[in-house]
Amino acid sequence: MPLPMTRLSTYRMTSRCRHGLALAEVLVLAILLAGVLLLCIPYLLRQREAARRARCEFNLQRLAEAALAYEGLQGSFPG
């Protein structure tokens, strides 16, 4: 013969089947995400500086080509 359900036994059954995350789990995830982002920041800054350097080198190359083209047409460098 099954035992009658009381409020306590019903509460215990529903508390085991909870959905969602606890506050501690959310905090752990936030800390892990912050750690990953902190590890990525130096890499992103290096990549940004490398892109800036490459753009500067390209611009200097184009200026040199333009000066040489001007010298070829005019016979002397500008200035």
C-alpha cells in the first residue's frame, strides 16, 4: 500500500527537478568569462598594433612609389 503524499514529500520531489542556475553557478561562469577576456586582451592589443604597423608601411610604400613616379615624369623630386 503506497504512503500518502504529504506537503514535505511533495516539496522534496519538486525541489530535485529545478530548472535554471543557482547564484553560485552564475558567479563562477562570470568569473571564468572575465578570466578568458583578461587573457585575450593582450593578444587583441598586439594584433591591433600589428595592423596599424602594416597600414603605415603600406602608406609609406605608396608615398615612395608616387615620389618615384613624379621624378620619372618631371625629372626631379618634388620640393
